[in-house]
Amino acid sequence: MKPNVDYSLYLVTDRDLMSAPTMEETVAQAIAGGCTVVQLREKDMGGGAFLAEARAVLPITRAAGVPLIINDRVDVALAVGADGVHVGQSDLPAREVRRLIGPDMLLGVSCATVEEAMAAQADGADYLGVGAMFATDTKTDTRPVSTETLCAIRAAVDIPIVIIGGINPKTAPLFYGTGISGLAVVSAIVAQPDIAAAARQLKEMSKEL
């Protein structure tokens, strides 16, 4: 059965930016600070290594009752028993991913237009990742999304939306009142000297959404 998810502070990992020595420590600190969802993203890691990392992280998220989402790799998500999968527009189509993972796993889809958002919802997405709201060094193939487009997407679909791309304590308040469900954050948490404190600050800010 699909969990009832709190998307308010959605961590997306990036091992190249981590201030902590291991992924397990990064995830544990982020959850301690208030992250409510963890997406494990490893674009350059082979399947076996990614699977091993997911298996190392899963007990930490499970113990905290936080969903673990696997980026892109449906096979890794299924093999490890993760809570869900997140795919982009150039990954496997959302409809096919839903068919593979069944009805009980979470499915997130990255979107940058109203049309993509509506298609993702129709194809079985549980939530949308909308962005990039701002330019970011963590991903170079992003498409900019205006606040106007974000609001149009919010009006067009009725599933939760998290925003991503340059989200940090300075930019987060710009999205108060837009009807989003959460902040998806990479470097503003994982790259900070005190990961838990950084997450705690953003978690507090997410209460204003």
C-alpha cells in the first residue's frame, strides 16, 4: 500500500557535493534535520554499486519512516525494495515505469511545462518535480521554469509538486503561497558544513508553503 507522503523537504543526493564522508552519514544527518523524502541520485554509478549504496541507505530511511526514492533506475528500486522511483523526461516513460513498479510504489516525474505535468499525472505519477526554478551547478541539462509556469502547472494538476533547482534559504520564500507541497534540495543541504542544521532551517521554512 502506498504511503501517505510528507513532501515538505525532499533531499536529492549528490556524492560530488557531500560535506560528510559517506552517503549513509549524509542521509542520516539530513533526516535528523527534518528531511521527509530522500531521493538517491547516482547518474554516473554502475548498477551494482548503485544497488549496494541503496541497500546501505535503506535501513536509515526505513528506521526514520522516510521514503527512499531511486532516481531513474527502476531495476535498482525493485531489487532493493525502495519506496519509489523518480524519472525525467528523457528516462523511461512514466507510463512504462508505472507498469513495471505496480500500483503501490511511488512514482515521481520531472516536468518543466504544463503539458508534461498533465501527461505525467495521466500516466500515473504520484508527484511532480518542477524546475529548474533557478540555474544550478548540480545539473547541467535543466530547463528554466518561471514562477508563472509553476503556477500554471499547479492549476493544471492535483498531485503534489516539489520545486527543484537552486532552492536554498534565500530563494525558498519566493514560493510561499504558490500551492507547492515541498522544496527539493541538493547543495543547500548536502554541501553544507552542518547538514542537519541546514536541513532544519529549510524544514522550518517549508512550514510557510
